[in-house]
Amino acid sequence: MVSNDFDALIDSALGESRGARLLLVLLRSEAHADGAEGGTLTPILANDLEVTQDVTLDAVAAQADQVGVPWDMIMAAVLRDPTGEAPSHASAEPYLKQMADDVMRGGDLSRYAAFDRAGNRLSISRA
């Protein structure tokens, strides 16, 4: 397997001594109809996973593709619990909602990592 920036995010999360949860929002990008530079992002699916050695881009993409809705990008963040345990699915929910809301309302996405389907890091900026 070729290493990419998504793999580096997972490796970094695994390298920490505390448990972590990976927050993922899959996005569909749409170019402007008039051909102008930029476009819009639409959140398609939000999911969270405990960070383990088994978390790979291939596994995330395969699970996402089962939903049957096209997507182009993954926006990700790592959630940690100060107790050292991996945060629960329930504790991740408000953060996932915030991520999706930030996309829908054109909020600041700079605090999130974004990747294409190959796992390469992308830069998302507001127009």
C-alpha cells in the first residue's frame, strides 16, 4: 500500500498515547455552472470510527461507497478524550454535526483535514 496524507493522519492519531476517534464527513463537490473557479461542497455522509490499525482509506471508501451516493472528498478530524479512553460514538455526534454545519453554511473549514479519494491532502477555502 502506498502511503498518503490520510495514512499520515491515522499514523499520527495512533502515535498518541490517548485513545482517539476519527470524525469523517464525506463531501460531493460541484463546479459552478457558469464555469467560474470554485464551486460548492455538499455533505453526503457523516461517520465516526475508533482509530485502530484497521482504519485505512480503502476501508473508509468501501464503507462509504456502499451508501450508493457519489462523493469526491473526505473531511476529517481527530477527537480525543482527556481521560485517555477513545471517545464514544455518542460523544462524537455533536462534533460531526458541527463539521457538516460548517460545510453547509460556508464556515471556516481550515481546522479540518480534507482529502481526495486517493487520500491526498486538499486545501479548502471560502470564495
